[in-house]
Amino acid sequence: MTSSVTPDEWAWRMVGHNEPAWRLSWLPNQLTREQAWAGMQLQEILSLPGPVSDHDAHVRAWADQLGLTVQQILHLLHQRMLDRRHSWPSM
């Protein structure tokens, strides 16, 4: 699964595994397909500028599917962004 909103994040199915067999680029846990989809939805919504309030119920439900709080997910996504920024070559 990829995102047109945040192309630096993705989900993939681990070959040769039974469920849970999915991973997110920003979360090391093995996930079901539904959890991976929820994670992709979360990273898209949480990566957009502006308030999340229009999506609060969905965001909380998707975070619950992953066993994380919205704050924990924001921290993971922010850390991933910082890691990418520091891995870019200097000009």
C-alpha cells in the first residue's frame, strides 16, 4: 500500500507469512491487513497541515486498532520525518 499524500510512507505484506503479515514503514509491529490500512489512513490524515478535529472519531478508532494513542503515533511519524531529514546528503 502506498500513499499519494505521503509517498515516503508505505505498508507491505511480508511474503510467505500468514496473518498478521503486514508492516508499516513507520511501525515495526506485524499487523493484519486491516491494521495496516488503518495505519496508512492515520499517517495520511496526521501528515496534513491543519487540525485533525474533522476526523477525530476515525483517528481514535484507527489508533485503537494499532494499540497506540494518537499522541504516540504523532511521535512515531515525527521521529520518522526527522530521521529522513538527517539522512539526506548535505549540500
